[in-house]
Amino acid sequence: MNAVSQVFAMLAAAIHLVVWPLESYLYGHPRVRYLLTGSTADAPEVRLWRFNVGFYNLFLALGLVTGLVLLHTGHSGAGRPVILYIAAFMVAGGATLFVSEPKLWRGALGQAVPAAAVLLAELL
């Protein structure tokens, strides 16, 4: 895997690691809600959903980290497909977020663009 794709995989993992506590633990703060949704309004009825989505982001990030570790410990045959699959998953998730709620375009870009760069760097 080339260096550019690996750097973007690390960036995608970092973004998802940052979003994890924001969604799972810090969503009660109006500034966090505004950052993630563009609104300070709370929706306590979706607390469990937010908590779950935050951990979803953690697991995606850990998958990329695992793929990178495999890649650098002599297991590129396993690491590369893991990274590519998770990157494709993130692109699809970002596209789904944008299509389902266009006003969340910033979050969709944050989720999809670094992962798309991983895939593009591998194609070129």
C-alpha cells in the first residue's frame, strides 16, 4: 500500500476516533450538538442511537488501525483488504449520510473524503 493511502487511512481513523466520544458521551453539550448537526436542539429519545453510532465510529477507526498494523508487521495480504474494505464502508456511509440529510454535508465529507482518498491513492 502506498504512503499516500496510508496517511489518509490514518486521517480517516483519527476523524472517527474524535467523533466517537462526541457522539457517545459529549452530545449533551449544545456546542457539540451544533458541531455534529448544525442545531443545538437535543433529542433525548435518540440517546441510545447516538451512543451506538459513536461506538460504530470507534470500531471503524480501530479497523483501519488494525489494517495499518497488519500492513507494517508483514501481513500486507490481510492488512490491505481490511483497509480498503473499511475505507469503502466509510465512503458509502458518508454518501448515505449526505443523501439522507443534505444539511449534514460537513459530517458526510469528514466521513467520506479521507476514505475516498485512500481508495483513489490505491487506484493511481
